[in-house]
Amino acid sequence: MIKINKILSHFNLRLEKISHNPKLMDLLSVIMKDKKIDFVFDVGANIGQFANDLREHGYRGNILSFEPVKKTHDQLVVNSKNDNKWEVFERCALGNQDGEIDINISQYDLSSSILEMTQKHTDAKKNSHYIGKEKTSIFKLDTIINKINSKEKASMLKIDTQGYEWEVLQGTQNNLAIFDLILIEVSFVTLYQNEKLWSDIINHITSFGFELWSLERGFVDPNTKQILQADVVFYRK
């Protein structure tokens, strides 16, 4: 298989062993149907990969995406324009304050973050170093939810903000309990300075009446094979 993959890599293809374990999106789509989810807050949308995955798995409800990096936000707007139930919010970060903040731009755009990156991250992802900064607006999700008509819908919150997940949760204190599902990226080691790790985030979310439902491996150190991050699904009881 290794030799075959070397050949296929020239065509951006890869051969993988079929697993009988369901993928995260397969599990998520089942839960979303069960909960009749009709509104998804896509926090840390990048160019819309998660929203596209939702559509490919049959979700036809509303999506509201948030992205703070200008170049990425511009592409996100383009990618969403033919979907009348997919709205892209004005360029902004979400966190525990309303105002302005600087975001660090990574060479590898999926690693851009408000927080400073640690050596652990750059060792595991060689092209992820920061190449600049941008100023962006920042809002608490509470502030946004209070302005839009979404509380009456069955809703899901997805957070993928490169170490800033805790701050997003702190800015959603007044409305966290309205969500039926939460999908959040957690870190097992410190990849960004001052980020909260998995145990703090899990304890916080479960204190609002959620149950940990599913976990899928994410970022892995290619050198040590240590699992650095995972995507965790929480289900409101």
C-alpha cells in the first residue's frame, strides 16, 4: 500500500483501508436528524469546509458562518453565495469581548489564531509559522444571538478557533444551554499559549447539562504519533 500511495500522491490521491467505524460526520448527521437541527453556528469556518460537509451529508437547514481572516473570509463568501440558507457573518472573531483584536496569520491558514503559537505546534506542523497580523472585530456570541432570531430553532454550535475555544464559550455563557448539539475542537497539549485544554472545556460544557457523545482524532504529531487534538460532540440531555 505504501508504494501505491507514493504513486498516487503525484495525483493528489491516496489509498486507505476501509474502516467499519463510522466517521464523525456520519454520526453527526444521524444526531442532527434526531434533534431536528435547523440552525448551525459555524464558528471558525475557514473557507466553508464544515458547511460543505454538512450539505454533502444531507443537512438542508440554516448555517451562519464566522471567519476573522480577511483573505479566507472573502473566499468563504464566494463559496457560500449559491446557497440561500448559508449566511456568512461580517468578518469577525468570536470570543469573550466586544471590540477589536489582532489575529496572527499562519502560513498554513488553518492554524491562524488570536493566541501565540507554541513550539510544540510548529514542530508538529512545519509550515504553520506566523507570517503577519490583522486587526479584526470581535464579538461575544451572546451579543450576536441576542440580535438574531435563532432561539426558537433547534440549533448546533461548532467551534474550531485554534486554541481560542474557551474564550468563545465564555462569550456564550448566557446562551450555551439553548444549543442541542455542540461540536468543538479540544487540545490535549498546549499548542497555543494560554489555551485551555480538553479537561477544562469538557467539564465546562457538561456543567450546562450536555453529555459527551462522540470523539474523533484530529491533529497528530507526524514525528511522535501523539494525538494533539480531537473533535468532540456534546449532546444536550
